Amino acid sequence: AQTVTQSQPEMSVQEAETVTLSCTYDTSENNYYLFWYKQPPSRQMILVIRQEAYKQQNATENRFSVNFQKAAKSFSLKISDSQLGDTAMYFCAFMKHGNDMRFGAGTRLTVKP
Amino acid sequence: SQTIHQWPATLVQPVGSPLSLECTVEGTSNPNLYWYRQAAGRGLQLLFYSVGIGQISSEVPQNLSASRPQDRQFILSSKKLLLSDSGFYLCAWSPQGIQETQYFGPGTRLLVL
């Protein structure tokens, strides 16, 4: 079974600084997809970024970028120029085939003014 | 554009009572649909998914059931709620096909007393 591990239950960062959230996963598959979702206090899950395993280039979306290390099975999220609105739970997710998506336990990020 | 709705937003039910949560998607046809549960402070657990009308796959044996009476309608039900059914229930959709990004609804907070 695929597992997704987020080893940092909580993190904090000063506004305008950069923070990196860690995620590792366990799989024997070669083709899969990885995601980071954000869950603000409203609790709606919002897609932040998506990475296809067959792509070597790391995905970026404005201030959000990932460091995808396939051999190490690592998928970290970097948030640059942190904003107060980035305060949320962040979930790493893995999808192998079909539509089976597995989530990590989450990292609670607090951006401090 | 596509939108996903869930209702009710919040529900308080006594143990042993029935449950019906509804999810509808607008702006797309024949989507894949999903029900997830999120316990307090935890990640998401996939409960059911559907690739078409009347087609339901169950991930976790439990006190709940799902139905898809219409293309863009997904219902989560229970005949008799348990205390352990309390949680935050999220519906999600993805475009037809495999390994597609899932987009989440606003969720329903269920408290069983």
C-alpha cells in the first residue's frame, strides 16, 4: 500500500520569508502523480500544485514550487514570500493509477506578521 | 467553469438517526465523484468513488453507503449513525478519465451526539 508521510505536524514562518514543507511517500510504481493541497480555516481543500512523476522538471505556481526527488521519493513544497493568507493546513497527496488518491496527515503552517 | 456544492454545511444528529448528505457538480458532464472523511486533525480518508451513474466503489467497510442517482449528484447515506461517524465530509470531483486532479467541495461538518 502506498503511504504518504508528512513529518512536520506544525511549522511557522515570518511574513515575506520562505518556508519548505516536507513530504515523503512509499511506492513501487513508476508512473504516478503528486499533489499539494491547502486547507484554510474554512476547511475547503484547494489545489496548490501538481507534479507528474514522469516529468523531471519541478512544478511551479507563482510563489509555490516543489522539489521532486523521485529516487528519494521526496516531494517538498516551497512557499516564497509567505503571506498571512498562506496560513493553513497543507496536505501532500499521492495518486498512482485510476483515481486512488492517498493523503498525508498534514502540516499546519502559521505565517506570523 | 465548474462548481461543486455540498449541503448541509453543518449537521448535528443523534446516534441512531439516518443521514443524507448531498453533493452536486455543475459545469461538467460524467465526472468522477468521491466522498472523503476527515477526522479532527487528520488527513483525508477515501470512503467511496463513482465513475458513472449507479457505479459505486467502496474503499472502507463501514456504516455508510453512497449512491449516484444522476450524473452530477452524489449522495452519502446512513441508516443509523454512530458516534464514530462524526467528522468533516468532503465531496470531490475529477474530469472523466484517470489520474486527473480532484477538486473539492466546501464540506459538511457532521456531529453525532
